[in-house]
Amino acid sequence: MPDDNTSAFLRLFIAIAIPPDVRKEIGRAQGRLRRHSPPSAIRWTRPDQFHVTLKYVGDVPLPQVAALEKSVSAACASCPVLQMKAHGVGFFPSAQRPRVLWAGAGDDSGQLAELHRQIDAAVRPFAPAEKPERFTGHITLGRFKPGRHGSVEKLLERATVLRDRHFGGWLAGAVEIVRSELTSTGAMHTPLASCPLAMALPRLADK
């Protein structure tokens, strides 16, 4: 973990990285959606920052960062590597009241949900208490701006076309602890540590 004395805290989240080929396919879909959205209605995520968030931790005091890494690493050591896939497009909380535009991310084995449960428990001493929510694996493509102007009907129609689109799969062998820094051009994400998962492959379903 690098030494950083520029701030008393680091804003951190826990995530699974996405390989370049899958990011590229998702980026193509994002570009199509962007062409059908009103100008300035959505704050779009840069494709190089696509990731699957497992847990947002928030501001962690510098002296506690090493302990956080140790706790996350211990949780990851008991979870197998994941056969991940990115599939489909949707909205949180719904298409009728969209706040977040996302691409789905998950696995057929159900291990991603278990990994999330383990990570959630591992970071609890370092994260503020929050209301439990049902975990849904996803990749954020964009966030709708408050008070946006213009109809998003065409965007919703295009998202329906992409609802069953497959963007690719990958083997996730590690979880990353990522620093998020707010800049004038948006958030900048920097991986600080990689925590390996156990090297036991999940059983793949016969095709």
C-alpha cells in the first residue's frame, strides 16, 4: 500500500476489475445509448473506469488503510475465483424513475453474492453504518443529473434493445481496493491493492 501523506483520509471502495475487451464492448453500447440521450442529462462513466463495485467504504483514516487491506485479503482468501460475465442494460431504481444507467455483471455459480457478503463483513469496522440493501452486480454506465432537461424516451427504447446483449466474460482472480479522488473533470480511480481470491475454479455449467 503506497504511503500518501497528502490527506488524513483516503476515499476507498472495493471492486472487481474488468478486462479491456469487455470494457470495449460495454463502451460501444454506452456510445449508442449516449447518442440517444438528451445533452447534459447524464454524467457518463469513462470506459477506462468501468468496474464492478462490491462495497463503497468511504473515507478511511490513513492509519487504518493497512488494516482494511488485511481484512479484505482474509475475506478474499476464502472465496474462489469467479467466472464473470457482463450482460444486459438496465436502470436503478427503475426505467420509470431512472437515476443510474448500468450494464449487468454476475456469475452463474452465485459466488459473487457470497463474495459481496464476505467483503461487506470485512469492511464493516471501517465503513459507516448503512441500511442493508440487496446486492445487484452491475457496471455503472452513467448517472442521471438532478433536474435534467429533455425526454429520455429514446434512451429507454435503445436500452430495451440492449437488454439481452452479452458483452463478454472473464475470469476474476482478485478484488481491488480502489481510491476515488474528486477532480474538476470527475472522479479519478486509482487501484491501491489487489487481494487474490482462492485458486479454486467454480464449476462451469455445461453448454
